[in-house]
Amino acid sequence: MNILDQIVAKKKIAIESKKAGISLKELRDSIEEMLPTRSFKKSLDEGITKNGLAIIAEAKKGSPSAGIISKNYDPIKVAQMYEASGASCVSVLTEEDFFHGNEAHLSAVLENIKLPVLRKDFIIDAWQVYESRKLGADCILLIAAILSNTEIEDFAAISESIGLDTIVEVHDEEELLRVKDISNAIIGINNRNLKDFSVSLDTTLRLKEKLNPNQLFISESGIKTKADIAYLMEHGVRAFLIGESFMRDQDLLSTITNDSA
């Protein structure tokens, strides 16, 4: 069983436990009076228009590939630093067993910054889409590798109906073919293969050529330096999701955004 399969297996158990505490109907009813979300897509578009690029900066304590990145992890301080340094949006890990995240991290960040926030987790059930809205997220991630075509379409439709933006993540041509025509979704091209964790920035360059010309897409994973950003931008990439590199070098984000201004 690869790492992705292990994560999904654990997630299924966790979801069933949560469902025992609150039904889907109760969850749906609880979000009806919530304030509107902050537009994740709009913030990315504005960053690209104003600065030539948009950065989703990710707050994360650790990952299966990197281990513990930040021993004294404070998601609020990290997110506030990202906001002050010019990020367009913030991503927060909520997966607990493999990425050391927590739903409380998401709620805390949302209360302390004004930028739109992505809930970064492994969503495999419609219940989690509504849960994400209840937690206050502005955007969710759908990973094509762990979802069927029907699930992706249904979850994206639910997301849109309750005011959430959606990033649909792919890492190869087959996955891209399945999702590239989903209306209003942001396409996330993951340079890391989630099954073996190998990384290549050229994954973004290869797959972006198969997108519709006006499709908003982001490059994710394996982006470590200003040179990596420059390499991708030379080939027409304008939006990026970066976590580990910013967690290790807190000056990198401000350097990138200042250079683009």
C-alpha cells in the first residue's frame, strides 16, 4: 500500500467517526447563515494582474516526504507573515496523521488574516465539502488521484453551490483529461507524484500545454528557489502553491513578491 492509499484509508475511518457526531443534514443546515467566503480565485487573478504572479503560501508543520519541517509550528504567525510578505492566498493543512495538521489551525488562521484560505486535506466524501464550509474555508482541494469522475464533478458542484472555490489537482495527462472541463475549477498541477513522491517541475510545463488557454491553473510542489519560479514563469506559469520552501526560508516569499512588484 503506497502512502496515498494509507492516507485515504485513515481518512475513511476518521470521516465515519465524525458523521456519528453530526449528520449531513445538520451540517448543511448549520452553514446556511454563514457570512460569504473570500474569493480565492479573485485573489489569484488580482495577484497575476497586478504583479505578474500569484502565490498561495502554505502553512504546514510537516509532510511524509519532508518529515517535521517546523518543530515550533505556529500557524497564526506563519499565515500573518505570509500576508505581510505579499501572498495572494494562504493554504493550511488540516490532515492530522501524515501532515501534522489540524482543523483548529484553519480556524485560527481564518480569524487572524484577511486573505482567502484553502483547506488542504484529502477530501473523499461530500460530507467533508460541507464541513470545510462550516470550518470557514474559502477554497477546497480535490485530488483526482483519489476520486472518481462523478465524485469530482459532484464535489465541485456542491462546493460552488455553497460559495467555495475549488482546486482540482492532477499530476498526469490521464487525470487532466478527466477534469480539465469542469467549470469554474482552478486546476492544480502537482509536480509531485503522490504515489511515490518523486518530483519534476516539467510536469507543470507538460500538462499546461493541454489546458484551455484561459484556464486558471497553479503549479504545486517542488518549487524551492527563485530560480524555480523564474524557470516556470519563462514558460507562462503565473500562479504557484509553495509550502516547505517558505517554511524553511521566511525571507523567500518577500524576495519573490518584491522582485515582481
